[in-house]
Amino acid sequence: MDMIFSAFAEVLSPFPLIMNLMGVMVGMIIGALPGLGSVVAISICLPFTFGMQPLQAMALLLGVYCGSNCGGSIAAVLINTPGTPQAAATSIDGYPMARMGKGGTAIGWALGSSIFGGLFSCAVLVVAAPTVASFALQFGPLETFGLILMGLTCISSVSGKNQLKGLAAGVIGLLLACVGMSPFTPDARFTFGLYALDGGMDTVAVIVGVFAISEVIDRAERMLHEEQGSVLSVDRLKMPRIADYRGRLWNLVKSSIIGTFVGILPGTGATTAAFIAYGEAKRSSPRRDKFGTGEPDSIVAAESANNAVTGGALVPSLALGIPGDPVTAIMLATFILHGITPGVRLMADNPAIVYGIFVALAVANVLMWPCCCLTTRMFNYLLKTPEPILMGLITVLCVLGSYGSRGNINDVAVTIGAGIVAYLLRRSGFPMPPIVIGLVLGQQFEMSIGQMTLYKADLGWWEYISASPIALCLFAVTALILCMPLLRRLRTRS
């Protein structure tokens, strides 16, 4: 207990607190700029940590991490342009709410859910870090395959009324994930002889094209036909009341659990968590028919899950020295730069640093409230710009964001090409979320299949699968999710 009070006193002292606040604000702004995201934000701030004390450096980076995860929702809601890949799920219902004049309310739902998810994962990090980290080590290729397969069932949930077109869009996403060099053989796939595609399709570039560039093209067409697009404005951020969460509390808790657990699994990340939580909410929500038209349940699920990843990803990072996602990999590098060795001895050798990280993460989540209010007001002034200029500015930001993600000029071409194709698909009635789900989960799905083939050796598939209770449970849940629509129809007929 004395260690916790000491950590609070250290983190809330002037310089670490200022670093935490600056990190949240910088992360919020960079996260709101289309295509940049958490990794870019952390990378920009990393050089500034040289010369700082370890806890001060971690306070800055944790603030950036939390702020960037939440900031992506602002652009997703107001201009249908996800600032970060994980905010793509938020735009599905956040943008329709903004078009109805409820942009401030939509951002309020996103902010409240993000704070809850972040604090929830922080509590898990404090209480269950050693136990949960050891459980995550039981996830081999088979268990990871089961989890991703369950995530892919989200495609049927987000496809709307036309399931066939939704499944086709999901297949497109899976095919995009296969572009480039095979992870198991020296073969290039779907590159059409273009060397630029050997490195595959960058997720950020595709998502920015699918959601942002296609929206710009759609608005440009409306302007050409003298259909004035709506320039959205937000007077102020409106937080939902406690009573508004009635009937949504379980969705909030469940999505936070999903985000925390997905964050614990190395190599998954916030985008995967957001879409798995969104698909689960679409399946189980009593208001599932309103998804896609401005339903807060969708925003609650996506935002609580993607921000819950922050604490979850730190579990294997702090307890085992295994990065949960690219951002925590950079944080582990920061530890090493400051002479601290992450891993199983971290708690024993540097308990003050560990407890300081717990407190700094919790404080960063609370600081998101004032920072989000300020960032939203900044966007409000931006949105008063005439629409042709605003659309041009969004296009420039998208191009810069797609290039800045990997520093590859070919990603700009991918963004523009994805935007044109997505616009044509939108005009034909194809939903966009399944493309992103297929793309995000496709690479991990293929990797897990290849690893399973190697791990099972001479065992038969059933013998290999039946040896894992975790995998069997995941497959059972997946089968139940797939059968639920049929069972629901049978119950309705009876």
C-alpha cells in the first residue's frame, strides 16, 4: 500500500503530470489526423524521452498511447475518416449520428467508453498481470486460430441485410491480406509483377482509402450534382448521463473484457479488438437492427474495446518482456534505453517503476476528458471551412498519413486505388466494414494456419485439436455465433 501511495505522489508531482498531460494531448491530436495512429505518435515523442527519468518518459508515452487510441474517434465521427485503424469500427455508427446533428453526443459516447475501457484494463493490469500473462502463454497457433476464426464471424454480423455482398466484401479483405510475399514460402502472391506490392498492402493505407478517400469522392459527386454535403459542426462535447447506460452496461463491460484479453495476446492489437467487440455487440444487442444508422451500442463496444487494449497489452510487456502490440514494443525499447530490463524480474527489481506505470496509465485515461473537449473544439473550427476546401484538406491529410505510416510512396497509390474501388463498391451496395475485418484478421489467420501445420507434426487434425480445451471452447462459441441467426429465425416462426 505504501508503494501505491508513493507511486501516486510521484506521478502527480508537477513534471510527470505535465508529461502525462502533454502526451495525452499530443496523442489525441495525432490520433485524430487520418492515417497516422498510435505508432507514429509514439515514434514522434520517443526522442523527447532521452534525458528524462524512466517514470517521466513512461508517463509521456502512456499518455500518447491512450490519447491516440481515443483521438481517432473524433475524425471518425465528424468526417467519417478514422484517425486510427481501430477507429474504423467507431465511424460505422458515429458518423451517422453526426449527420443527424448528434456529433457531440457521439464523441461523448466514444470518450466515456474509452475512459471506462482504459480504467477497466488498468485494474486488470494491477490485479491480474502475473496470472493473466501466464494464461496468455497457453495460446499457441491453434488457440490463436480459434480466436481469429471467431473474429471473422463478425463479417456476417456487420453485413447488414445483404449477407452475400457482405461475405464477398470479407473475401476481398482476406485477399488483400494475402498480397505480397508468402510468410512461409519465397513466393509473391497477387502482385501482378509489381515489385512495390511485394511488401503487401499496408493496413493504414487501405483503411484510409476505403473510408476516407471513398467518402471524399462521394461528396465530390454530390457537389457536382448540386447536392450540398452536410458540413458537420459540434458546439461542445456531450457526455452521456449515467441513466443512458441503462441496458448498455453489460455491453460496456463485455467489450472492455474483449479488449483487455485481445490486448494481452501478443501481435493482435486494438483494431482486432474493436472489430471483435463490434461484431459481438451486433450479434447480442437488443438494438442490433439500428446498427449502421447511429446506434450508441456500436460506439460503446468499439471504443471501450480499443482503449482497453492499452492496459491489456502492458500485461505481457511488463510481466514477460513480450510486446503485446507495436506500441508496447517501442515502450520496451524505452525501458532498455533507460537501463531497465523488462521481464519477469521487473516487478522484483523495479517495483516503484511498475506501480508508477499503473498510476500513470490510470491518470492518462482520466486526462482524456479535458483533452478530448479541447481537441473536439479545434475540429469544430476546422469543420467551418467550406466543404470543397475541407475535402481537399482531408485528402491531403490522408495522403500524408498513408505515406507517413511506413514512409513508402507506394502506400499513397494503394490509398487512392483503395478509395476508388471502395467508392464503386459502395455505389453497388457492398458494406465496407467486412473488407477491413478481412484485411485486419487475414494476415494473422494465415500465419496461424501455417504455424498449426508445423506444430501438429504427425498428429491427425482431430487429435491435435482435441488436445486443447481452449481451442475447443473457441470453436464451440464460433459455431454458436454462426447458428444464432438460424435459431433466431426458427424461434420467430414458432
